[in-house]
Amino acid sequence: MNDSMAALDSEFDRLVITGQADPRVTEDVIRHLSGRKLHVYGALGRSAMLLIRRLGELDVRIAGGFDRKIQAGSDTSVGFEVLPSASVASLASDDLLILASGSAQLFQSMLSEVTTLCDGAPPQILDGRKLTYVLQNVHCGKRAEHGQFEDLLTCVSYHTKPFKCDFFRRATERLASEDVPQTIKSTGSTFNSVGYLVSEWCNLRCAQCCEAVPYLDSKEMVPADEIVADLRKLTESIKFLHRLDIVGGEPFAHKDIVDVIRKIKQLPGIGYIAVFTNGTLMPSDELCQVLVSPRIIVTNSDYSQSLTSEKKQKIENTNEKLRRFGVKVIQISDRYWFDLIKFKPNGLPDADLMHNYADCFLESCRRLYRGTLYHCAFQANGVKLGLIPKNNTVELYAGDARQVREQLDIFEHEKMIDSCRYCALPVGAKEVVAAAQLPGRTIPIIER
């Protein structure tokens, strides 16, 4: 069993680099799983749902599951009994428990939780994130042999780095070419995913906002022409931007958001476009119309543990209207976040920081804001707040396309950045309830 799990780890690492998994390695892992009594932890989450489908196609039986969404009783909606998290203590030491996480950070959180519930003696553990990523890639490879590609809703619903997958890249290039006449370049930097911060204002005041919006005390909205110019400048130096996230603040509050989306759709060299919203602001008919595209998905979260009934109803109404217009929508049931609104030196040695950076989910959340490219939201926040030094960035207007490409190549292959010295990820950040609201309207103070 240990050999097959080592093979899975190795295959996951190779997949992240090359974009494709080896079906032969997967077949070996499945043979070992088929003879085990399997349980899934976090069985009702997004990652688990996809993993369950892929395992079912391979005739791998799941004996049961556990999820902290269930407080009492059980749930059989996934085809097997799902019990409250505390029931995991009933597993035998030779049972195999798959932790169905979407990131290394959530895996570590789940592992800590399971270890505590099992009084320090958990059953055998398997990283469900790696298993899901590899199985889905093999599944997509089989579809690609027949000229078919997975729906983008599946691609973005279960892990944080779909832009690393070769089949995702090919699918988004095809969708973009059907929308905008273009030639996919064979030269340029391989940098291919970024989130553009279109504004610094939001109508919510989330205490652990990953973009630190309440702490910025800003109502800035980047002009549409500047956003487009920045993206045009970036795409001049890369082969293709396979994933573009439109983030804020609250993008739906941007006064020119219709113009922003319309102009971005017309740019060559951009594939999948994700628009992130908290869902509490009703989109206009015009915005709904411009969001209708096979390569655009609107993502929001219900924040069910934190928001008022009124705000939750607004989210439901927003989703209903978007879908009525034909917009692709995915709603994430965010229950827990990590507290990243502290910028304290962590004192870790460089070797640990490099290890953390290699498996950090924020590394997939690169941020572009007013001509400056940051590695992640944490870095962008710290720099804008004046709490950490501005290093390891790319200034898009500091050179021509060739010079920017050289900087992007350095940027993409950095093993860690100075901002990591102030970050609590991947295993030191406290898990907190998602979207807990700050009281009052005063500017909160960040601990450092």
C-alpha cells in the first residue's frame, strides 16, 4: 500500500509540472484501493463529490463517509452512509480514510481534526486532493482522445490549480478561438493564470477577507481602459492566459463592470474568465447578458454561517436571475476560511518556506493590480497596506514585451518569496468561520 501511495504522490507532482498523468500509475493505485475498506472524510464537499464519481466509474466501492456538516443522524444522498465527523473514531487502524480536501492547507486541517477525534491514533490516511486531481486528469485524457473536453464547471469546482492541467489549457484555447479570431502563440512565457483586482470596495465587511478589503478603507475602482491595457500588456509577453479571475472588492459594484467584461471578452489570448461575486448585489439585465458565454463562470459563496437571512436571500435571487439569463454559475458553500489578516514574521527557515510555497493554494491566486503583478492576495494586501516589503513582483510597464517575459519567467519559477516570511500558511493559519462580519463602520486595526 505504501508503494502505491508513494506512486500517487510522485504522479501528482509530475502532473502539476507536465499537465498530464500516466494512466498506468493510476491503474496500479486503483488495484490497491479496490482491496481496501475505504471511507471518505468531508464526504459532502465539492472535492468529494467529484472523487466519488471518478471512483464509481472505476468500480471502487466506498464503505462510508464522515462530514462535519452533519450534526446528528446520517446522510445517504451520496450513495453510502455519511456520519458526523466525531464518528470517525470508530474506524479500525487498518481502514483507509480518504481526506477529500481541495488544497494542502485543508488536508492538513482535516488531518489534525481526524487525529484529535481519534485520540492521536487515526486510521491509514490518503490525500484525496492528489487522488482526485490524478483521476480527473486521466478521465479527461480519455475524453480528449475522442475530441471531447470536460465542462469548465467541473474543472474549476474541485481544485485550486486547473490551469496546470493540459486538457484544461486545450479546452480554454478552443473556447477562446471560437469567440475571438486569434492564433495561439508558440512563444512567450508559460505564465497563464492571474486574478485582476478591479476594485477595492465591497458591500460586505468580512473580518478575514482574503483581499483585506475592510482594512484598505478604499472605494477605488480601476478604470475599464486601464484594466484592459494591463491585460493587453500581459498577454503580449505570454503564450496564452488560460485563466483570468475578475476579483475585487466586489466586481458587481464596479460602475463600469459591463464595459470591463465586454472589452475583456474581445481580447485575444484569454481563455476561461471567472467572475467572483458575493452575490448580494443584484446584477443588471445588461450585466447578465454580457456574462453569457461558454468560457465565463460566475462564482459566489453562500456564507451560510455568517450572513443574515436577508443577505442569503439576495444571493439566492442573484443566482436565480443569472441562471435565468443563461449565465454559468457555481456556488461554493464556504463554511471555513483561514485567518490571513496578520502579517507577523513566522521565523521559519528558508527550507521550510520553500516547502510551504510549493504546496500553497494561494500560489494559484496571483494578483494583477494597476500594472503590478503579485504572487498572491496575501502579498498584494501586505504591500498595499505597507506591512511587508514590495519584492518579487513584476512591473508590466518597466520594459518591452521581451523584458516583461524575462521577468515573468523568473516570477513563475521562484521557489519562495519574501512575503512567505510573514504568512501563516500552509499549516499555521487558524481556521475561522467564513465571512464573519466586522462590527460597526470604523476602520479595523490589523495585528502585526
